[in-house]
Amino acid sequence: MTFFLYTIIILVLHSSATAQNNTYPLGTVHSVGSSDLNVYDVVGDNGATINNNVAMIVLYDIRGFNVSNTRLFCERLAYEYKIRVLMPDFFRDQPTANATWPRVEQDLLTVNTYLQSQKYTKIGLIGFCWGGLRAMKACGNGNNVSWTNTPFFTGISIHGSGLNVPDANVLQVPMLFIRAGNDPSLDNITAVLNQTSFGDKCEYKVYQTMTHGFVSAGANYSNPANVAAIDDVHQTLRAYLSKIVASTYPLGTVHSVGSGDLNVYDVVGDSETKTKNNVAMIVLYDIRGFNVTNTRLFCERLASEYKIRVLMPDFFRDQPTANATWPRVEQDLLTVNTYLHSEGYTKIGLIGFCWGGLRAMKACGNGNNVSWTNTPFFTGISIHGSQLNVPDANVLQVPMLFIRAGNDPSFDSITAVLNQKLFGSRCEYKVYENMTHGFVSAGANYSNPANVAAIGDVHQTLRTYLSKTVASTYPLGTVHSISGSDLKVYDVVGDNGTTINNNVAMIVLYDIRGFNVTNTRLFCERLAYEYKIRVLMPDFFRDQPTANATWPRVEQDLLTVNTYLQSEKYTKIGLIGFCWGGLRAMKACGNGNNVSWTNTPFFTGISIHGSGLNVPDADVLQVPMLFIRAGNDPSFDSITAVLNQKPFGNKCEYEVYQNMTHGFVSAGANYLNPENVAAIDDVHGKLRAYLTKIVGNGSENMKASFITIAFFAFFVKIFSALL
């Protein structure tokens, strides 16, 4: 009998030792930072930062720093979940009352900074009793001097004391709440958090048969039920952390840009790597402003899933909304755009909610802007935008995606206008009939499965739209002046600033519609992009009557641009002219009208539905040309007859698009007409093929001439010797 009793005692002791397993790695006590703050520090896996570089900071209960049970919790969590666990000594052997919230906050910031220096990127909090409330405060923005946005990706409160609705109202990240049967109910906390964007990720667990303190200082390891509950708590923690680590989008940072007072919420989607063709999106928030968790979550998710940079400027600056006038918003957008360019982003777009939806549309046009005539943004997205209107649609310059709820105004009037644009076929519209205004941003209800599903679909729609638009968007040019002149040019570089494709550059001479025509600029962008050359379009008219652009002045402008391009190391410079510009391109490729040169400096010319082409100019043409016309343009017969007599006559080409009308490639292009679109595609194909031949023929002709001269010299030498 004694033997069996002794055996039972041994088994019970063994069970207790298993629960209180002393084989977990012991931590070390050391100070962090330059302060007097000590921490109990446990590394879960031989010093390696593993498990997604997760670290947890433990906020102890009222019993303080030197409690074996609380330290055992840290050791077990570090060991079983293979993470770093630090428990700071907030009390410092002083009365608990000295650990004021500002001091606790500063201590958390010190430990967070230390862990970041150790390469931990996801840092969370676990608090017991006294620490449970502090963990909740630190995961929100209502009490903090050191941060507006919590640096912690999650919090866990275990039998937390004093949990309250005000702190729940400002919580910014999901939390796990664990309580004993005699702890206060979590119902009021749950009701608040269910309304947040992360409400579906919060979890709650009650151990009805346990009493307050059962996991930390008050744990009773001789009670099998308490031991089993502690085991279950650790399992619950590990499962919860695994889910949150996997589903947590990267948090952004708040910083200023430019030299002013403009702050941005900045999220980098892929380990600070500029991916997806160097795309960045600027988000214009709704009337609720800068500090709305749901809107920030949108930015984080877009950055994470599409792997791009997302910035949300603080247009309101904590002032009344009315102070954010359009001129100030425009200047803020320009500031952020300049900053992103300095960071190497080349395709920058806009996404606006409600108030921001209208501003995104304005910024993608040219009707309201002081800072730019041509939008610097490659696309815009309006999500339940307010007050979208036809005047702004009329001056839109780039494709947009429009998303609205069922109770938002119809897009019909906007659609009718944009369908007439050259990019109309690339605009998209989507209606979520069962949703209400604000369902994606501030008004999102994450406790409603239908709303959550709609938000998921919006993100998918955005990613699909952006992928298509990024792929189809040609590089936008820049407007700048040529040094020493009042002449401006629209300048497009086709291949990341590299002068390639035999250092070819083309100067475009626009039609009678002038410099600011979207279709003509699109032609320049496409040619530069697809043929990978430099394309410049000078502003010959200078906002003056067309008659002022006399031939001598046009000739001088062409010489100015030619000199500039040569200084940029371009050695083969040609001309492309539309309508009015087609005739001027032909004149510049000859020697009959020119004061500035006897021999044309241009290696070829291209006339597209050129007006006023004539035999006298054909007579003095010096280089081959490609002539393209519509069915209702004058015949090329008289021109062809003259040029066929030229040494380069067999290199000249002529193309007629019988079903097209004058202007079909430039200002008069109709991108809603599939036949017109196909004709434009064919024109670009013809241009590239022609230029490739002429560029190649130039070098072959030089080689042939050199061989001929050498052979002739050799023949003369032999003939002289014979004499």
C-alpha cells in the first residue's frame, strides 16, 4: 500500500513538473536603451529571429517583475512558439502608482525601438491584469503622446483589469481577450470592436471555472484543472498569433514630405522594394479625414496585396474641411508627386473616397489646375465619389475607374462624356447595389459579411484595373523650355532615359489644333514607348494665332530643337508632321525654303494627312519620306511622280487609308471607332517598319559609298601606274 501511495505521489509531482516545465529556456535580465529599464529577455530558438521575426512584449500584473509564474509564461511562449519575448520592469521596485501611463508608454517605445534594432518587424503585446489594460491602451491612439498610430501589430489581454469602452473606441489593431469566470464580462468591448475594420479578427475566450490571475502570478500548478487551462491558453495564443501574423498587412508610418506642414500616411508594400513597374498610388481620404482606421487599412491592404507604395496625405491638417481648398489640395498633390518621383516612382495614380473622389477626378484633368496643364497622374480611381460632374469629365485626360454604392448617384452622365474620349474604352464603372455610401472606407462595417465580401471584391477590381492600365499606359512626357529660347517642347523619352535604337530622335510638328491636344501627345508617347526613341513636339504657335508661326520662325524653332537633341547625343533626327505640320516637315527636309541650312539636318520626314503638299517642295526634297493620307485627303500622284526621279525615290513610301478621314491619327482620332483604332495601330506599325529600314539604310549607304570611293581610288592608282 505504501509503495502504491509513493508511486501516485511521484506521478503527481511529475505532472506538476511537466506543466511547470523547467526545460524551457531561461531568460536573462538586462537593460535596454540608455535608460534604467531592465527587461526579462527570452529568445525561443538559439538566438535566431524566426517565425516571421515576431517578438512579444509582456506587461506583467500587479505582482511585478520577479514572479516565477509570469517568467515561466514568457519562457514557455518563447520556446513553444519560437519567438522573442521581453518583459520590461515597469515598476522598477517602486510603488505601482509611480508607473504612470506616460512612463509606461515611454518604456514600451524604448523596448519597441530596441527590438526593431534587433530586426524584429512584428512586435505585439501581452498584458496580465494591470498589464492587460495597458496593452489595450498601447494598441490604440487615444492616450499616447509618443505615437498616433500604434507600432504594435496586435495585443493580448489576459484577465485584464479596467478594460473599458473609451479605450476600445480608439483601438487600432485586433486583440485577443482572455478572462476568468469571475472577471468582468467582455460584452461592451465586443460590441464596440465588432464595428471596426478588424472586428472579425478579434477573439474572446472565457475560462468559466478559473479565477482571476489563473495564468500568471495566481497560477496554481498543483491544480490539474488550472494546469490544463494554462495549456489551453498557450495553445490559443499560438493559434491566434499565427492567424494574425499571416493576415496582418504592413502598417504605414506618418511622416512629413516637402518643406511644409504636410504629413502623409506612407505604406510600402514589398519590403521597401519598388515593384510593379514602380507604381505608387496617392489616396485622397473622405470627409472623416486622416486618422480613420478603416481608410488606413485600405491603404495597407492595397500596398500589401498589390505590392506598391501607397501614400495618404493629410489635406485637412486637423483644420475645418473648408480650409482644404482646391488650390491647396492641388499643391499638396504636387508636393507628394514630386516626393514620389524623387523616390524613383514613375507611374503615380490617385484613389479618392467621397470628398477625395471628386478631387481625384479634378487632378486627372486640366480644367481646374494652376500647377499643371497636363495631369502628372497616369490614372484615377473614384470610390463612392461625391459631386462627380460633367465639366470635370469634359477635361479628364487619363482613364479612370469609378466605383459606387447603390445609393450613390448614377454614373450615366459621366459615362456619356468619357465614352467620347480617346481613352474612353479604358474607363471602367462598377456598382455595388446592395452597399451604401462609404462602404469601402470610413463607413465600412467589418461585422457584416456582405460588406466584407464587397470590400474584398473592390480590392480585386482595383488590382485588375491597375494591372491593365499600367500595362497599357505609355510614358507621359514633360513640358520644358529649350535653353536660351522661349520655345517649349513636349518631351517623351521612350526607354528610361536611355538614348537607344541608334540614337534616333523624332521631332513632331502638330496639326492646326496645336500643342495641348491629348490625341497628338498620345501619338508621341506611343511612338517613344514602342520604338524606344526620344520624341519631342515643339510649341510652334506659342498660344498665338497660327499665322504668327511663319516659315522662318518654324525653321528657326526646328534648328533650336535639332541643336538641343544633338547636345543630348542624338545623331539621327527626323521629322513627323500632321496636317499643317506635314507640309512643314516636307519643307524642312529640302533646301528650297530654308535660310538656316542648305543641306537638311534631318535624315527623314514623315507626313501624316499633310495639307498643302506640293511639287515645288517635292522638287527640292533631299531625303526619303513616308507619306500617309486618309481617303478624303488629296492624291499623292504629283508628288510621287517627282520623287520617283530622285536618287532616294525607291526609299520613299506612300500609304492611303481609304476608309479614314482627314485627321484620323492625331487631333481627329476617334478611339471609340474600332476601325479608327485599328488604322492608328497600323500607322504605328508602318512608322516603326519604315524608320527601321531608313535608319538601317543610312548606315548601309554610308558603307556602300565608302567601298565605292575606295575602289575608285584603287582603280585610279592602278591606271596611273600603267600609264
